[in-house]
Amino acid sequence: MVNQSISATPIKRGRLPLHLEISEMLAREIKAGVLMEGEKLEPERSMAKRFGIAVGTLRKALSELHQKGMLERVQGSGNYVRNVDEVNTIYGFFRLELLTGGGLPSAATLSVDQVSGDAQINFAKQDNYYRIRRLRYLNDTDSALEEIWLDASYVRTPLTVNNMTDSLYKLYKERLGFWIGRVEDNLSVSAKPAWKPDDFSPNAEDSWGFVERRSWDQLGRQAEYSKTWFNCDTTRYVARWK
């Protein structure tokens, strides 16, 4: 049952700062194998021109990857890919990719409601949650629908459509003071949810890939439960181990 409807109006997708968009896109391409271990990146000026950004912005993006150990800078030669086992990227827990690999995630929030749970949603104190429904894109391709249930006891200032960000895990850490330390995913197939907008993936089949995720904070307390329906015509779920 909905206790308080905060907003149900879609807004324009939020964006990360441009240099973080570029670094996250490159990080996902490295993890997907689109950029291979040991591969030399093209010169910085030609890469900046291809992305349509300033060289200074590109260098900030590459610096992020250097700090994470995903690039090695060789003096007088260039930047070389390093596909490290563990890396703390903004989308480190985001497992959806384009069928061709990688893809920069973005999101449009449809609604944020403060609600009570049901038999399936029963991990929060006082049965109090924020339910967030979003559209997910990869490189502007319609990819997935998300329904996230967050324990409302973490929230001090109400969440609304207008203060959502592309990365909820980044929002949790920077604004709510906790972070996700562990997730458990269960994969299956499912019919698309009734709340899917008609103009989102309009030609997709009725059967979608389906991910149920339970997420725990750094102290081992369950903070979140989510459902993700992904369009198998454009998107795949990928988990990699070494």
C-alpha cells in the first residue's frame, strides 16, 4: 500500500560529470574485453576528438583509470590497458551490458514512493521503504526496467524524483552514509511489468530477462531489494570471475 506518493513524473536522465562518464565507459569496455589487456590506447588528442571532448577532460578520465590500476602510462609511449581483478568503479555491481559488450549506464526515474512492503519485501524495520522505478539505458539504448526497494531508515532527507542520480550506490555512499558491500543475484525470465511505458523498447518480446537482487550494507544489514527486467534483444547479464 502506498503511504505517500512523492512523484510519478519522468524526468530527463541525470548524468555523471563528463570525465567520470568517460572513465566509467572505458572501465566497462575493459572489463567486457572490448579493450584488451595490454592494448595501447589511441593518442589522447585523437581520442578526445573522437569523444567530442576537451583534452583536459579526457586526461581527467584517464587519471581516474590510472588510479584504479586499469591503465598503465608508459613515458614516451602511451597508455596501456590493465584488466585488474578487483576494481572500485561506480558501476562495479552493475552487471548489464550491451550484446556487443560494455555500454555506459544511465537512468531516468519514473517514480519515488514511500511504501509499506508485502510478503516478499519484509526486511526493513517498521515495514517502511522507498520504492524507486527507473528506466535503464546503455549508450542511449533502451535496456532495462528497475524497481528498487530501499530500507527507509537510511534516509534522513526525503528522496524524490528530482534528487535521484544515475548511480544509486554512489548516492547511498555520498548522501546516505552507507555503501553496498555484498549482493546476491537470482536470474530467470519474466513478463514485462505492467508499469513499463509504451514507448520504452516498444518492439521487445513479452518475455524479458529478470534479475532479483538482495543487497547488504558494509555492516551486513540488508539495505535493498530490487527487480530488474532487461530486454534480451539489446542487453545481456554478465558476471566474470578469474
